Amino acid sequence: MASAPNPDDALFDQFLDDRGHEVTEPDWETSYNKKQCPECGALHDQSADDCTVCGWDPFA
């Protein structure tokens, strides 16, 4: 669930976050000049669209 500009939504996002739920869209992490998969930690070139190790895709 992504945050929205509505203050009630921000309060709801905080409620979910406090209970361990993801409230932001998953995205690549970075390590030096490489993309790092948030699922398995594999490193990829900046041009990578999905993880070739575990198959994670930020748009799936």
C-alpha cells in the first residue's frame, strides 16, 4: 500500500508500518554503482529490470 496525500491515509500507513506491514513500493537497493535485489541481495548492472538469481521484479 503506497502513501497518499490524504492525512487519513498517512495515519493508516503509519498504523500498518507500526505493525510490520510494507507501506512503500518495493524497489532496488543500491550498493556502490550496482543495483541490489532486496529479496536475495544479488548485485546487478544498472540496466537490470529483474533479478536473474531469484526472479524478483519490482513491477510484479
